[in-house]
Amino acid sequence: MGSTETCRRAACQCGRVVFEAAGEPIVSVACDCASCREAGRRIEALPGAAPVIDDDSGTAFVLYRKDRIRCTSGGDLLEEHRLVPESPTRRVIATCCRSAMFLEFSKGHWLSMNRARFADAPPIEMRTMSGDRPDGPPPAGMVPAYKTHSVRFMWRLFTAWAAMGFRVPKAVAGTQITG
């Protein structure tokens, strides 16, 4: 990393698992989809788990290119969870304190880091999948909320992928996922 490049640290609740994220994130979002809410409820039900679902019933993430994230400590403490065994989406927690660390789409070029894991998280820029909210749209006056994945959201993912030469890294450096 260059001296002017932003570097953020994401750590589990107890500090044993630490990731570094280099550069600016792709986007910072709150996801309101049914899958994120269900996965959040399941993770929060684990003994001693940190909160996953925010006050507005969504799950907040900071998305980074996979090639800009690395685990600097505690990779052996990570465990994956899937809503169904064949799901291409996995949510990964730190087993030491049951903190949700990230969500990964196996075929994606980005990693959705749980926003609460950053002490200096960027502000949420938008809400996605708000059409899935069982209690209706989010309160007015908040960040823009989109019923599905907006063109703006997809454009941010696409431009990050183009900057990577349309590569899809297989795993996050330094992680040893169990489970």
C-alpha cells in the first residue's frame, strides 16, 4: 500500500480476528433483502453473538474488492454459515466472539464486510433491496432506498470489476475458513 492510500481495519468484537481493507470501498450499503435479515437473525441467535441487523431492520455492509482485503490475524477462527448448503453466498463469523465478519458471493469479485466491524466505517450511501422489507419502505429522509439492486449500485460493482481486469479472486488472503 502506498503512503497516501486509505487503509481501514475491521475487527471482531473481541479483537482476535482482524482484516485490513486497502483503498476506498466500492460502496457502503444497508441491505434489506430477506436472506440478509434471515442470516442476521440466525447469527444473532448464536450464544454471545454481536448484533447484525441494524435499527432499521437491514444489514449494513462496506463492499471492497476481494484483492484489497486481507486477514492479518485470526484467520483460523473464521467459520462460514450458509442459509442452505448449496448456496453460493456464505456469511463468515469469528468463532471467538460470534461476530459477523463478512458476506461473500463465491462468484463475485467483492466482499461485503459487516459495517459494524469498522471503527471508522464510511457512512451508508444507499439501501438496497428495500422491496423485501416486510414493514414497508424505510423512513423518509434517510439515504436513497432502492427496491432492488439499483443501476447506481450495479455500476459501482461493475467499475470495480473492470479495474480488476474482470478477475474474480477465489478467496480472501489469510483466511482459513472452517465449518
